[in-house]
Amino acid sequence: MRRKCFYRFQEGLATGRLPTSLYRECALQLGPRPIGSQPGKNGGVNKPWAVVKHVRVAGPALVGALLEERSIRYIEYPMYESPDLPSITDIGGLAVMGGPLHDTDDFPYAHLPRERTLIRETVTAGLPMVGICLGAQLLATAFGSEVFRGRPETGPGRVTVTEDGARDPVFGPVGSDLPVVHWHQDTFDLPVGAVRLASSPMYENQAFTIGRLAYGFQFHAEMSRDQLPMMQAEMPEGTAPSGEHMDEVEAVGRKMVGSFLDLAEG
């Protein structure tokens, strides 16, 4: 069975067709799906990054693309398929993506407490970690903050970089007024010791850092025009950004993610 799954997985990856039925059939045989072909240089001594996904449509996007450009392997952990998460000893970095779940939904989403534990272990170990949208909320609550419901903030928008953000190696190089995509309703308090990096008129905690290598982005800067069809299908009617706005977001996102990976590899 394992040999059969291996060859079917390889064929699926080569053709770009990896159906859910095949994933489910072979997941226990092969484990999580590796992306990329060569180990990268990062704080995990050539270990692959873990990318935690909560819904199929919220993938790593530019984070994954830039990891691949640097020949850094990553493994996707789709929580909607299996609650399995890696051990801290097996990863070189961690990216936790977004989704419609609420950080407080420990029931029925029993994987959320274990995600917080993995986040806390990653940051404590000095490994690079980025949380986006729900991932940022999980980073905040992993270090003792509370998440609470606010007003919906959805669609194309901008965030303002704080004075601390202007001195930050990830936010400083991209300017003071950043194009982003908003797609959330929950928000959070900053953890003790965290530094606020960006705000919007509706929510002051749009981005923060804990230590040198852990970042939380409430907004989306990891998306590009490639995700526009998904946003048009999934976002509330009339709130999806334009292609031109997404080109601006991608330009900023590439710089931010690139600077973050520079830190991770430094």
C-alpha cells in the first residue's frame, strides 16, 4: 500500500492533481505532504518548515512561493483533513495560516490548543514563526492574550506602520502606509512583551512581534492576484479587492516575507 501511495502521490504532484480522496487514502501511509525538493538554510538546521492550514482555500501563497524560491522545504498540515501536528524537534520554522475558525473554538476544534502549544514551543526554541489572520490570534493567545469579537473588517484596505514598526527589519523597509487585504472580525490584546508594528483605523493591533523571529499579521499581505478568484468566490459580495490592489499587496508582501526569511536564515 505504501509503495502504491508513493507513486500515486508523485504522479499527482507532477500533474498538479492531488484529489482529496487520494490524500485521505494515503495520509496515514505517507504522512504530511512535503513541498520543495531541497533543504533550506534556516534556524532548524535544514529541517522543513511546517505550514498549518485550517481551510483548503487559505494556503501559504507568497510564504510558500518564497520558501520554494530559497529551496527551503515545507510540509503542509491541513487541519481539515487530519489533526496531526509535527514535533518541535522536526521543524525548522512555522507558518500558521488563517481560516473562519475562532481562536476560542477549542470545541469542536480540538487541534487549536495543540496549535498554541506548538507555537509557544517554536517561539521559545528561537525558531522563526509567522501567524497570519487566525494564526496571529493563535500566536497572541499562545502567550496569554485574549481574543474577542469585534466588527467585521473585510476587503481592500491599508495599515499604518507604527514608530516601532518603522525600526523593525520586516516592516521598516516597506514604508509607512501599506496596502493589505482585511478579512476578519475577531481581534486580540497584545501579549506581554510584544511590540505593535502596524494599526488600522478600526483595529490597533494589526501586526506585532514577540522576540526576534515571531510575527503576527492580522491582515493579509501574503496574497497576490493569483488568489483573486478565490477571494471573489469566498468573501462577502462586493468586498473582494481589485486586481490592481492585489498587485500592490503582492509587491509589499514579497518584501515583507523576504525580509522575514532573511531574518530566519541569518
